[in-house]
Amino acid sequence: MRILGVTGGIGSGKSSVLRLIESKNITKIKSDEIVNNLLLEDFKVIKFCKINFDIHIDKCLKKFPINKQKLANILFNDLEALNKFEKFIWPIAFQQVKKDIVKDNITIIEASKLYEAGWDKLCDFVLTVEANREICISRTIKRSNLSRSDILMRMKNQSSSKYRRNLSDFIIDNNFSYSELEKKVKYFSKNNLINL
């Protein structure tokens, strides 16, 4: 069993790297999906959000009982609220991540705040995906409905590339084309993970 952590800032290309690593012997765990499921299903999490952030159950949204947009607006505009939420959610999510790890498989854990959440302690090694700020902003605008100011606010609440780089075992520079990223991921996988 080997566990790889994949981290990087918003728009850096973590999800693209995950898509490019394909094998039947790989289990992929995405932090956003874990948290989304907790917001959907975990009564303790829903209650915590309602009490601490004045979040109501949004019956108009079929996917999530918590109004995620309202929650995001609160968290990304209030550092104290964000810290409170992360301190609460990370240990719960950590337990779910441990449950999702498949023995005798390679597991990839993808999280933008892998180190801050302490999930790197589960990993045998960590890969950081990097791109310059303007490229990350452009990619995020194309794939989401976030404004530039929303993206900058989220970036402000994430660790610097230097912080992640100093802690990581491997770095992938994703400042270029998708085909270039594909080559880098294949090279990384063949030398460090699996034969693709």
C-alpha cells in the first residue's frame, strides 16, 4: 500500500493531475468531495454550521442541505470563521479519509490544504502542483462562476507555493499546456508511482 498526497493552490491543476493518473489499482480521495458529503449527510457538521455561521437548511438546493454559497461567502471573508470551520471539519474529514484508503492499492489524497489539515501524515510522499498566479486565476474563472476578487480572497487564505514546495517531495510545474502536463504526469508516474 502506498499513499500519495497531491496538493496545490486554487487553479494550479490538482484535478487535472488526478485525471491523468489512471489505473485500476488506484483509489482517489478528493478533499472537496469529502467535505461536500459531510455538509450533505453529517448531522454534527450541519448543526455546527447552522449554530456558528447562521446557515439555514436550503430546501431549494437538491444537492446540499447547507447553502454552500452562503457558507463560502462567510468563510472566505472572515479568517476567524474559516479557522473555526477548518479546526472543526478537518479531524472529521480525516477519519473519513482513513476509512476510504484501500489496502493493497495505491491511494491518492488530493487537498489544497493537505499540510494544514495534517493529512500529509497519512502520505508516503507528497506532490505539489504549481502554476503562476495569473494562470491559476484564469483557469479558475473559466471553470467556475467565481469572480477575480473571489479567487484572490481564496488565494489569500491558502498557503504560499514556497511553503508547500519546501515540504513536498515532488513538484510539477503546470504553467504550460495540458499536453505538457500529461507528459510530466506520465514521467512522474513511471518513475515514482506506477507504469502507465
